Amino acid sequence: MTNNLPVCRAHWHDIPHIVDLVVGPFTDSTIGAWLVPDEHRRRDILSAVVRVWTEYALLFGEAHLLHDRSAAAVWLHRYDLISPPSGYGERLAVACGEYLDRFLHLDDVLHTHRPDGPHHHLAFFTVAPKPYWVRRASTLLATSNARMGQAPMPIYTEVTTLVDQDLYSRHGYVPLEPFTLPDGSPTYPMWRAPRQRRPRHRSSTPPARPDQRGPALNDLPIRLILDTSAILAFTEGSTAVGEAIATVASEKALFGLPVMCLAEAARSVVDTDRLDLLVNHPAAAVLTVDPLQWKALAATHRAVGRLDTADALLAAAGNDCRILSDQPGQ
């Protein structure tokens, strides 16, 4: 029998399955019961919260699945301080209702103990309770660590059992000082870094940002242009647009945002936070029109009737890539 199970990168259509995997043991945990005392509502509420963070991870991190879909690892790339997901407070309030303060308290506790400085954060790691649990967990953890290790960044996570602590220790993690969750249960933070460097915590001077490896932003190819309709669709929570830009980012490429499309979208966008989220995405490139191309822009404008559409077409032609549109037939 082989000791290696194939691992694949998860995509947006995998989100419901990842949420189910994570929420199963979460629902039965003591912290899950503390967060949502009502056992009849617990799974639905926890699912809504886990989904918010999983969606966010596919934009500002990544997720991995075993091919048999029996285990999942969800990562956040904390290259710097990152803001919570767009509309997190509102979505959390809707999902949690009268238990909102408990979720916010847990967020505060975890944030307080999380190390400062750039690192990869293994936010969720879950393995279905099937045969060969240890083999499957080890395979996913080893593969995820290897993929994260392609960047010179340490890794941080928290585990809640000594069995998990032992598993992570065998994969190069070292234990940090345990702390207590709001329900009273112990949590064991783990740290994995080249040469086993320990992190500096919030009370200390943050560690220096590691040297960036790989090509500079300007050297990366632009593989996709978002027109105004696609930008608006993203601000409205489109999973199709999210999947498209996550795929581009996973290919170490960029997606382009023509400035005129951004300006047109901003006129009618409802969720300005999500628009800012899109513009500040590490794989986003805001594209301006070359002044020397004003004649081409004018001619294209005459042909299509919209200046933002003309801007998107010129950007796609200049970068030899396709346009993503939310308008049928475009």
C-alpha cells in the first residue's frame, strides 16, 4: 500500500465540502458548545462563520484537499497585518445573533496570542474519522508544509489535543506557551520555521520581514482583465469571479483592473469594502491608459460605445489575455 495520497489545491466549488469537514468536529468540541450553547442551531451558525473565513482564505491564502476529499487544510498568508474579511462584523452578527459577543471574544483571544510578523497561518486542519487517520493527516500536513515552504516564511497554528501536538511535532513544529480558550479548554500553539526560530510576540519588536523571493510584481504576467461588470459582480459576492482571480494568483500571475472600469464600478457599487479588497489583492494590477494610445482608445470607444469597455479591450489586447465579464455574450 502506498504511503502517499495525492493532494490538490481547493477551489471555490470545494467550499461547501471544506466547511462540512471543518464544522463536523468543531460542532462536537467544547469551544463549539461554548460559542453556540443551542445544540439545534450550533452547526448552522458555525458553518456560516467557517464559510466566511474559508472564502477569505481562497482570496488571501489557499486551501488543500486530499483527492478523496477526506481531509482539508485552510491557510491564510499573513505577509503583513491583514484586515478581517469584508463585511465580517455584519456577516458575523447575522449568523451568530445573540452569540455574537462570544465569537468576538474568541477572535480577541486568538489575536492576542498569535505571533507578530509575517507567517503562514494554518487556520483549519481537519481529517474525517475514517481508517488510516494518521496516514492521511500526515500526508496532507507534509504536502501543505512543503507548498508553504516554497516561500521563506514561518508557519503558525493552534491545536487543541496532545495527539495533534504530537502529530505536528513530528512534522517540524515546536510548541509555544499554551493558553486557555474562553470555554476553559487548553490550546497548544505550534510554530514551524527554518532553523526553528521562535516568533516574537506582540509585546516584543516584530521580526523583520523576510527577503522576498521570486519575480517582482512588475515582472509577473497579466492573465486576466476584469471589466466593470466583473468588478461589480465581485463586490456582490460572486464565487465565479472569486474562483477566477484565485486561479490566476495560484499560477503566480496577475489580474488587471482597468482604472476606467474601477471608476465606473465605483459609481454604483454597494459594498465599497469589497471593492477595496479587490484593489488591494496581492495579485491585482490597476491599469492606466497609455497616453500615447489615446487615438486607439477613442476609436475603440466609438466602436463599442463605452469608455470603460474600450479601456478593458485595450488592456486585454496589450497584455494578450482574455476579459472576464459578468455580462452574457461579452
